[in-house]
Amino acid sequence: MILKLLQDIPISVLDLAPIIEGGTAADSLHNTLDLARHAEQWGYHRYWLAEHHNMPGIASSATSLVIGHVASGTRTIRVGSGGIMLSNHAPLVIAEQFGTLESLYPGRIDLGLGRAPGSDQPASRALRRGLGSDGSEFPEQLSELRAYFDPTASSSRPPGVRAIPGEGLNVPIWLLGSSGFSAKLAGQLGLPFAFASHFAPDYLLPALHLYRSSFQPSEHLDKPHVMVGLGITAAETVEEARKLATSQQQQFLNIIRGRTGKLQPPVDSLDGLWSPQEKAILQDKLQYSISGDKATVHARLQQILADTDADEFIIASQIYDHQARLHSYKLAAEAIKGELVS
């Protein structure tokens, strides 16, 4: 096996379009485009947005629209979904939406797909989603979706139905996951695979092994291709980064407690805000979340690359202050590329 060099690994942005306490969705979407423009300048390869519903702290629920917003305001960076939750949608609608995006911004659109709802049960009902669904319908939905892009695969879509725009266009499809289901399916179909280790760290290495061991070459890939999701909070000092990271930690703490809300300002310490049990759960969840200065980020990324043999990294940074978030992504790029970025 040829050892990969950290500076050769493509890096991308996973933007949850955070709505901060005291801010609005409009502020969030403005900041999303600003971050995308900076990320393009700093050499980031992709800019992905995630579908979530019924969450006061996330502004990217209409994911395809936000992708268009970002693509229209940038020039070269690839823009896509990380991901679209296919169980929430008719495959034809997604084929048409991403066919439209690819027609408007040719060669720049990615379609990352997940099988989770990205919502709670009330939102699932509002999305007309069967509450008994366990994701088992995902392979069939995926097959139908892919057939809309491939004119030769008519047997996998309803007779006489075509996606216009969409048909005949090359929109790269990625499978996203936090367990083994999508890892195995991506391998069997010869598709690239992205793992959400920033919130499901315990399954990262088993899922990557399952993906690579089940991989079958396809017209899309001749060998496995893995993107690993990471949480990174970078600052000039370790102490500053650790404080900034408390916004993300408070967000995870609320998830543990079954709550939703806007992204909170950082605090000096979470002592008194969490119980010992919650602290242990949180620390386990954040195994692949890095906070520190540039040297700390570089060293931890080297270790993760050695452990995972990743082909790409995608970085999520839930930071309250927009300027601090921009600076974190800039420092992360410098830590990975080993040079200053302008």
C-alpha cells in the first residue's frame, strides 16, 4: 500500500448552515455563501449542505435551493448535498432538481444521498413519510433515481417517465452513512462512500472495512473511494479553539437530551452544564472532532489519515462567530496543505 501524504488529500466543507442564537435564517444563508467563496479561494474541493427538517438551528432544509444559491455565487468549487435524505422524496423529483442544477452549473454538482429521515417523527409525517420505514426501501429508491439519469436503465423506473432535465447527465452520486448499511451498498454498486465520523465515530473503521471488502468496480470507480467527515475547530491557540468548540458541544448535549435549538455562544467551561454521564457520552461522540491550534490539527489529521487511509476529508465546523468560523477553515486548510493560504 502506498502511504498517502496529508497535503495531497482533498478537503471539503460540510455546512449545516447554522442559525445562531440571536440570528436568523437569512443571516445563516448569507454566511453560507460567504464561507463558500472563502473556501473556494482557500483550495477546498467540495462544498456540501445537509438536509435537516424541523430544527431551529439549521437553515438548509430546502437543500437543493441552497446548493443553487452557493453554486451561483462561486465559480469553481464543487457544490452538492451531504446529503439529500432520499426517503423523504420521490426519486423523480430529486433527479429533476439535480438535473437542473447540473444543467445550470455543469461539472460542479454532487449528489450525496442518505437513508435516514433527517427529521423527527412529526416532521416525517409532514413529509408524507411512512413512520414504519426503516430505510429498507432505500436500495429500490436509489435504483430508480439512478435510472432517471441513465437512459439505458428504463427497467428501473416507471414506464414512460423521464427526468427532464436529468436524463443523460453525469451527476456523481455518493452514498453517505453512519453505519454499515450504506457502506456495503456503496461497495456493491461501485459508488464513492462518505462516512459521518463526526457524529458516529465508533462505526467508522468497521464501515470502511465493509465498504472496501464489498467493493465491486463499476463504470464510476475502479477502486474504493472514501471521504471521512470530521469536526474541526481551529484557532490561534489551543485554549481559544477549545472555547469555540463549546458551541458544538452544547449542540451535541442538546441532542443527547432530545432537544433542538439555535447554535449557542461559546462558554468558558461546560462544568455545571453537563452531568458526568453526559460528559462521557459527549467525549465518546467527539472522537473525530478536533479542536486546537494549527499544529494540533495537523498532528491529529496525520493520525486519522494513517488509521483510515481516507481519500478525502470533509470538515464540519459549528462555530458561533462567523469570523471565527472563517478563520477556523482557513487554519484547517493551512494545517492540511502545510502552507499559508491567502
